Amino acid sequence: MVVVKKKYRVIKTVTTVDGTLYKEELVTFENKEEDGDWRVKDNMGRIWFVNPQKLSNTPVQISRGK
């Protein structure tokens, strides 16, 4: 079984006590939590719990346009 991890682009900066996940950064979807947030991993390998409304559905198109 091949598992493809989908990537999303952050559309709104997320700041927590653990750090900041900046706008326009690419994250990889890990799983959906019980409270509705998504567990995502940034390019440094840090885990973030993000509301899916703060993520873009089309990260590749946005990143290729710049």
C-alpha cells in the first residue's frame, strides 16, 4: 500500500508558545484530530495542530506562481 502525504500551504500565520508557523510555508498533512484540527508537519519536522481553514487546498499552484 502506497501512502501519499498531501502538502498544504499556510494562508494565515499561526503563533503559539512553541513558535510560529508562517504564512506561505508548506506543511505535510499527518492526520485529523478529534477536535477537528489537523496535525501537520513543517519543513523542519515540527508538529503543529492547525485549523484546516488556515491551510490552502492548492499549495502547488500557489508555489509555482511565485
